[in-house]
Amino acid sequence: MSIKPMTRIQKIRYYAVIRWALYIFLIFVSAILINVGKGVKPIYFIPLCVCICMNEGEYPAAFLGGICGLIFDEASGKIFGYSSVMFIIFCVSATILFRHLLFQNAVNVIALSAVYTATYQILDYFFYYAMWDYENSGYVFSHISIPCIFYTIIISPIVYLIIKPIVKRFYPKKAKTIEEAMKV
């Protein structure tokens, strides 16, 4: 009985399943970390989504943003679907930016995570506190939103260093063209 070697398509599917299983594991670990303890914590989902979306297409990025947004809403006690809309926009724009404009490196991941976290926190502050003119709402912005932005920026390179080996090991290599193969 002989075992046939896997074809290129079978390897790509196999690696995609492993890669996405690891991504899903990291997403659920992030959901657990958000619920552990009290106080201000980073939004782990934003750098995680940015790092995953560096190599994926627009449709997987939109799906990932929707799922991560719903999980984040459930974990943080927000209105169901509130974060999902913003995460979809963040993930699709990250995919497009990395495909056409940015290099895939830690500096760009940190910069995008900072911009997306600041945007999310400012909109969150506006829609949850400033719009309703709560008393001492500036305290919430200065003591919760700003530290959350800084903690997320600090955690971004760590998330990048976790995702980078997964992508390097389980993302399919570019197939050689006939001209490249004949140069040997």
C-alpha cells in the first residue's frame, strides 16, 4: 500500500485549514483575555485583525471583521453589532491598504492598529458618552479611552510576532511561472 503525495491544491487547502484554525484559536484567546480581570485593557482584536488581513482577500477580511466585532460586542457588553460594522470597515481597508500601498511589516501594523484603535475609541466615546451629555464624560475619555489606545499600540508588535510565523509557515508560496522554472 503506497501513500500518494499531496498535490499543490491539496497542500494549499490543508495549510489554509491549519492557518484558519490557528487564527480562530487566537481570536477566542483574545475574547478570553478581554474578560479576565478588571480595569483598562487593550483591544486585542484590532491588531489581530490587521495582522490576519495583511495576507487575506477582501471577503475573508469582511467575514473576519464581522465575527471579531460580534465576539468583541459580546465580550465587552456593547450593543450587538456595533463593533462589527467598524471592524468590517477596518479589516477590508487594511486588506486594501496592504495589497496596494503598504509593506507587510511591524511598523505598518502598529500604525494601522493605532489609527483604528483611536478611531474606534473616539467613536465609542462619542456614541456612548458625549452624545448623551453625561456628567464627567471627559474622565471616561482621559482615563479609559486614551490608556486603551496606548495599551493596544503596545500589544500590536507582540500580536504581529505571533501571527508572522503562522503566515510564513502556512501561507501558500507563489507558484513559479514557466519562464522562472526554465531558468534553473
